[in-house]
Amino acid sequence: MKNRFLNGLVFATLATTLLSTSIPTSAADKKFTIALIPGLTTDPFYITMRKGAQAAATSLGVDLVFQGAPEFNVVQQVPVLNAVVGRKPDAILIAPTDKTQLIQPLKSAFSAGIPVVTVDTFIGDGRYQTGSGEADFPISYVASDNVAGGEIAARALAKAIGEKGKVYVSNVKPGISTTDQREQGFKQEMKKHPNITVLDTQFNDDDANKAASQLQSVFARNPDLAGVFGANLFSATGAANGVKQANATGKIRVVAFDAPTSIVGEIKSGNVDIAIAQHPAEIGYFGLVTAFAHLTGQSVPPLIGTGFTVIDKNNVDDPATKRFIYSD
């Protein structure tokens, strides 16, 4: 998927041109309401995404509605989506909590005349506007290129362990588009490192305590375990706690995906060696701009990718890096 993404910087230039020069007068005069439905409301990633979306909304004169569930699951997200659809916003930005089970609920929103942009996560295979498939109706998918993010994590971990040893992925559960792709990218890249063995993935159901217990179990079976990749924050912090409890800090390297403020202390203490920071503010900003552009008659790309920043002890205090730490 990564080669199909339009780079966010390219889109930023394109969006500025489109929105400043070619909005029909009738559309420009209308006050739009755009809803953002996050994966969950309490995660710093989505809090930061909201800030980016709000910055774009303020610039464009859009009313932003932010409504979500306290946990990342379908059972809680679908009622929120239905409630938002009932408010009849002009467009919806949503981070679907499952790439299959959100198809029909979102199709209902689409059938009600509400354009849909998926942010962070996707439905189906993330290939939109193709004219085929039941999940191609969203106008765009705005996100990090998670396959590339997994590859970056693999290269960072390979370097940290000296290109040899056993590693595994601590993941949430199958069926979440982002973490599925991070694992995919990680394993793809590790095939290029012949002296590294990738063990079976451990699924923790987004439970850091379970991730910690799994780390200790894997280490008991594999005393030469050299590293672990946490495909999301809870997986990484749980694995890091497991390493600490096993008295293996410095022996087992931990790469974390995502970078809330808590990751700074984890990196400085050595519990986490490397964090791969996404740019959620950009995702929120470009997501809202995409919806606005569509509502004002502009053509938008079906895929827009944002970047990553790799954080470790060497740059964690660098202002250029610190700006990518997520907001609380």
C-alpha cells in the first residue's frame, strides 16, 4: 500500500492551492459541520489528532464535532456513529475500530448522504473509490503508512540488537487495520536480516498486563530473546514492564509504536529503547481539509500518507523531536 499514498507534504501544497483559489462561491459561503469519531477519546494519539483537525476547522470556518467511545471496540463505536449520523453532519471523519464490522454502519451513513473519510484506520482493504467492492465508498483514507512504520521499527530493532537474535511482535488482535499492517511491515523487513529469528506473534487484547506476562513467558522459553516490537502503545509498555520484571532491561530491546508524553520517561529510563512516533495532528488536519475540499467540489486523492519520527535517547530532548510527542 505504501507506494499508493500521496505524501502529506505534497497534499498540503495541493490543498492550499485548491482551497484558496477554486471554491465555488455558494460552497464557500456555507458553514459546514464535520464530525470526528476517534478510535477512543482518551488516547493521546486521538487527542492530538483532534487538535490538528480543530486547527484546520478554525482556518476554514468549519464547526468540528468530536464524539467517541472510551474504549477501542466495535460494540461501543457503532452507537456513537449512529448518534453522529442522527445529527446529520456534512461529513464524517472516523477511525474505524474494525476493518470489516464497520463497513455496514458506515455504508448507512454514506447512504444517508454523508461523505466519509477514514483516518488512522480503514475499512475493507483501504482501497477507496475504485468502483468495486463493498467498502470502497469512503472518499479518502488519511493515515500513517503503517506497513512502512513496521519496516522502520524492524530496522531500528535489528540495529539495536546487533543484527542477530530472536524477536517477536506484541500485538493487539487480528482485524485492526493499523496494527495488522505494522506487523506485516515488521515481518517483511526482518526477512532481510537473516540472522534474526521472528517468533510467533503474541496477542494481548490491548491489555498491558497481559503483554507483560507474555513477554516473561516468551523469555522463559527463549532465554536468548533479544527484542520485542510493541505494535501499539499498550503492547509496547506492557512488554517493557515484562522486561523489567524479568530483570532483562538492556538485554531485551523494546521498540514502541506511538509516542505519548509517558514514552519520554520510558526512553530515558531505558525501559523502551526506541519509539516510532506517528504524526496524528497531521492526520487530523489533512483529514478535515480533505472532507472540506470534497464538500466544496474539489477532487481529492483516495490515500494521503503522513510521516514518522524515530525517537531514542539521543534525540528525545531535541526540540525538533519533542514536537512530535503526543498531547495529553
